[in-house]
Amino acid sequence: MRNVICYFLVLLSLQSYAQERSPLTLWYEQPAGEVWTNALPIGNGKLGAMVYGNVENELIQLNEHTVWSGGPNRNDNPDALAALPEIRRLIFEGKQKEAEELASKTIQTKKSNGQKFQPVGDLNIAFEGHTTFTNYRRELDIERAVSKVTYEVDGVVYTREAIASFAENVIAVHLTASKPGMISFIASMTTPQPNASIALNSDNELAISGTTTDHEGVKGKIKFKSLTKIKNIGGKLTSTGTSIAVKNADEATIYIAIATNFNNYLDLEGDENSRAKGFLVNATTQSFNDLLKTNLVDYQNYFNRVSLSLGETDASKLPTDERLRNFRTGNDPSLVSLYYQYGRYLLISSSQPGGQPANLQGIWNKEMSPPWDSKYTININAQMNYWPAEKTNLAELHEPFLKMVSEMAEAGEETARVMYGARGWMAHHNTDIWRITGPVDAIFWGIWSGGGAWTSQHLWDHFQYSGDMEYLKSIYPILKGAAMFYVDFLVEHPDKPWLVVNPGTSPENAPAAHDGSSLDAGTTMDNQLVFDAFSTVIQASELLKIDQAFADTLQLMRDQLPPMQIGKHGQLQEWLDDIDDPNDHHRHISHLYGLYPSNQISPLRTPELYSASKNTLIQRGDVSTGWSMGWKVNWWARMLDGNHAYKLIQNQLSPVGSNQGGGGSYNNLFDAHPPFQIDGNFGCTSGITEMLVQSANGEIHLLPALPDVWQDGSITGIRAKGGFEVVELDWEDGQIEKLVIKSNIGGNLRLRVPNSLLLENGLKEASGSNPNPFYQVPVTADPIVSPQAKIIPPNLGETSVYDLNTNAGEIYEIVSK
């Protein structure tokens, strides 16, 4: 019955779409040409395609999630262990540059710096005689996950639609015309892969067969197969050499299947040929409309969980590239809604259970050697990809990243033992499909050791949102291992009463006082990461009622971590010493990890640290690389400053090149570092959510950072920690009008809101600490404040705080007074 209802809704959706286009559509009046960042992305978490929409020579660029260079490998440097005491001594003596030189010889990898995510090839479709055309429109409907191109030649309207089928794991392209017998084209495949061949097989399918490339001494071992088949209605299909021609058909559908021999990061025993053939056979038994209907159900099962309305103006009638050019100076609130949902679309399209996590470019890449190899940079970028997952109701899509963390935990045990003589597990600042956990790139970046601590927090977040105790039991060994590493790795500071990470670093930044070296002991971010790694296990131990002795050890060690410090410029110190430069505008502001995604800093709980964080954000400036601006949206939201958060959204939604010295967005709304990195898209979607709903401060805070331009609006489907879901939140003039919340696991619901609510049905004014265990917030130590620092306490608006005791599975409607 549920499937019948779903298909009925799909039919209604298809009918309504024919009458009125969705406002959640990116659209353009010209083809992408040769510019990849003009093309529009589709994907199903395993296959990705960029659709250019070119009229005479259409190009669809193809990716598959496991097509990476190299093969199973490790990149640990065992020389690290013997050199570690000397490196630590040099750092403690203030000889960071000497320590870095020694670490370059003994800690930096002598093997692979990570492998490359690579493309499979291109589908080329040539339409003879379509040089001159009119009424062109190219679009991506993110409400339906359909790419569409329409144009007119000699009175005939041509339509191309493309989808990435979740159920059948194929890319399908459908070609139709307004008159019968008008579909004629030649399809061919090309590939940049040097170890691949293209042929027409006995089943009249275009086949690409290949093996990925070697890289940095690691032999390419991924075998891949791509199969393309065309089914036509009417007309004639012929094949010659390595192309297939369709002549005078009424319509045609192109099916593309791609598969590899990859099973997991240690096992390449799969059969790429039978896999690709199986996908293709299953898909080609169905028409394009059949695939489309099924795909709409599969896709909207995720997408339709959340809606956002911030109002609409006439600006929404313009093409997307024009809206992007005008946004900073115009009034186009629905572009924010579109961009917000585009982030969710991209996550659905690039991260599906059983697949690989979204990488630095999601799942879309045309380069054999993409920027930064399109790997997983785990000192911020890979984590940012998944910030929207839990809160925007896409928890299942977190699974590929969580699986990667569990695999890094396996690989990272050897890295911890061999390189640092430590128990538990760790990872440095980068990994790839082979789950390497050794240092990557120059030691300036590669020595950072916090990859395990940070990525393991995603497992904890996944639990906090669901409350699934069985899941917590399953992940506890990973959480414990991340903490155990620091039990062995922390050392006593010789001049201060603290335990510190040494060698440490604040990712990718270096103070001038260290002669350009990034190495230090006890950096603020390292301290914050260890604090979270320890706190997570302490809380998990209490919930599971296990491992009390280990939790006690962590509690004692946590109390010996350096507290955060406020320096002479009123800033949150990035390093243990007060050596920050107020003119430093570095893109990484890693020491604000404690503000977001962690909850160690809060205007409501830690006003001095709020002041210091605000000074740091102002000193660093707004404009930066795209992903950094996305992070800043989240920070300003946590600072409860909606207008400043919105200013960052304006910078993000500006054409690349218009922010002097910074990022922005490409015409297809991809985030610009530049070049393209997808993390800024996901970071900004997360930040917009944080502006409207937060659940990190021991309560659910509604409309915590509402900018002046969003005084009226609504949002549905947002998840909060403790199993709560904000089913509906409507506001007018900045005041909550209607609130509907579902409690999935029961427990106390504490709400902080901007206006008074009606005390009925058990709602009461809150008092004391929140008894809900999912809203326990570890106490942040008082900071050490420089006597030269000027502390400016937060000027917070009036709010009301309420409690409601909830039962599992029940829905509560709350209204304003």
C-alpha cells in the first residue's frame, strides 16, 4: 500500500511539473560550452555525471565512486618512533624549525602521499544540423533529480532528460522531439585513462575496459568496465567502429553502467565485467519513464523530508547565473532556499549507503590529476561534507563516512603503534580510498595527528541524534581507540602544569614567531580535540555502564589539558603562547573548532571565550576560500549573530572572482575554493540550519541567529539531538507562530525561543540543568586571560526557556502566547 501511495504521489508530481516548473531548479539560457563548472551534476552515490547541455555536440562526463589510482597500500614511516623524543625536545626548547627539519626526514612519508580519484570517460552525442537553435533552456530540477535540456530547431522542439538511477545504478539519457522520426544522432565514448580501450562488443554496446594508473610507486589495480547501450523507438540503429548511430527515431534512451573490481580497501576480487553487465541488463528491461518514476520515489524519500521557505521576489524568475550575479546587492531570499536544498541534493547524489564517502569534489571530477587528488582531507574538508547529514534529516547518507572512519580505525592502529608507540588508533590530515593513515604531503601539513579524534566525533554525533544504544555499543571500541591514542601520546609540558600534544600543529597555519614552522606543543585545536575525544568516551561509558576505570583515567587527564587562553589582542589564542598576529587572515581558523562543530564555546555559557572568538573572527576577516566562508557561516550562527552569518552567505553566493582574494560560487553553484571543492556547499547548508535550529548548548535553540532579512519564514523536518525532530517551525516578524516537534525516543525537551509560548499540555518554564542525557554538555574550563585583553560580553536578545517531558513517538504542537 505504501508503494502504491508513493507511485500515486509521483504521478501527481509529474503532472504538476508539466504544468509548473519547480522553484527548486537551477536553469540557464545557454549551454555549458567547454566549461566544466557550467555543467550540471547528477549522481546516485556510486555514479556521477556532469551534463553540459551542448546542442550540437552534447558531452556527459562520467565518474564511478571507486575509480582511484593505485591499490592497497600503507604509508607509515617507522623512523618516527626513534626520532620522537628529539623532536619533542626541540619543540619544547623553542627550536621549531629544527624540529620540523628532523620530522621531515623521520615522520614524513617515504611512500605514497595518497592516491587520486579519477574519471572514467565521456559520452559524446553528436546531432548533425543542430548548429542553429532557438528557445534554449538548460536546467537541473533538484526537487526531482532530473537534468533537462530543451531547444528548437526548424520548428521542432527537442528534449533531453538525464537521471542517475538509484535502484538500477545506471545513468540514463532520454531523447525526444515534438514530431515523430526526428531523433538522429551519433553516440561515442572517450576516456582520458591511458590503460583503457574502447570497443563495440557483440551486444552492440560501447565498452570501456581499463585499469587505473600507478601513482607514487603504487601500482594501479582498479579494473573498471563501462557499458553503454541505446534503445530506440522507431527509426534505425547502426554501429560502426566505436560509435552507434540512431537515425529518424521517435525517441531513444541511452543507458550507461559502470563497475569495478573493488570490494573494500583491502579486497579487489570483484568482477567488474559481470557487475556492469548485470546493471545494464536490469536497467534496459525498463523504459526511461519507468526508471524516472522509481527514481523519483527513491530520491524524494530523502529530499522531501526538509523544506525551507524564506520568501520569494521577482528575482527568482531570472536564470540562476543572473541571480548569482545580483544576489549580493539584490533581494532574492529564495536563492538561499535553492542553495540550501542544493547542498542536500549534492549529498544525496554523492553519498549513499554502501558507497564511498563524498570526497573533495563529491563524486564529480574530470581530471586524471585533480586538485589535491580529490582525496579526503580530514583536517576539516571531509568532515564539513557531512555537517548537514544528521541535522537536515539525511542520517542514512552519513553511513559511507562512518564506514570510512571504522576502516581508518583498523588501519590507524598500526600507524599509532609503528610511528608513535601508542595504543589505540590515529590518522593524520589526509586519507584516500585505501584508508592510509600515515602523514601526507610536506610535514608542515602532514604532521597533524588529530584525524582520528575529529572523525570519530561523527560516530558520536550519529548516536546523539538517534539515541540508538545498540549503535553506541558497536562504535564504542572506535571511540575508545581514538581516546586511547592520546592517553599514550600526551606528554607533560616541562614548564607548564599541563599535558600536551607534541608534536602538534594548528592545521596548515604557522606563527611568524616560529620562523615559518607549523610545529608546536599544545596548540588550541589539539587541546580541544583531545577534550572531545575524552569527553565522548566518558559519556559513552556512563551511558553503557562499562569501562569505569578507563573513564576515570580520561577524566583525570582531561583536567590536565591546557585551558583555552585569551591573548593580548583579545583573541582566542591559536597557540600555547600569545603569538597570534591580528593581521593574520589565514583561511584555517582551526582553534575555533571549539565553537563549531564542537560546543566548548558558547555566548550563553562561556562569555569570555565568546568575546575572544568574536575578536578572532573579526581579525581573520570574512572573505576567504569558499569552504572557509562556509565554516564562518556556522561560526557566526553559533555566535548568535544572524546578520553577520548572512553577510557570509552573500559572499558565498557571489560569482567566483568577485570576492577579491577569496572564493564564491561557480555558475552551477558549485563552491569555489577556487578551484572547485564541494565542502563549501555542504558547510553553507549546515550554517543556514544552525541559523534556524541549534541543539548543541544543552537545549534546542530555535531561531538563534535569524538575520533581519528573514523575519518571516518556515522550515520543516530538521532533526535535533536526543531523537527530536522539528516537524514544523513557522515564524513571523522574527517570532515563532507555530512549532510542531516529534519526540522519537522520549525524554525532556528543553526549548530556547525568542518569544513566549503558551504554557499548556505540560510545557513549563525551565529550571536547573537539563536532565536529558543527550543534552549533557561537558564543562569548559575557565580561560586564562591576558591582562592586556579587552573582554566585551555578549549583547544577547531576550529569550525564553521551557521544558516539556515527552513520550517516545508522540508529536507536540506548541503555539505562541
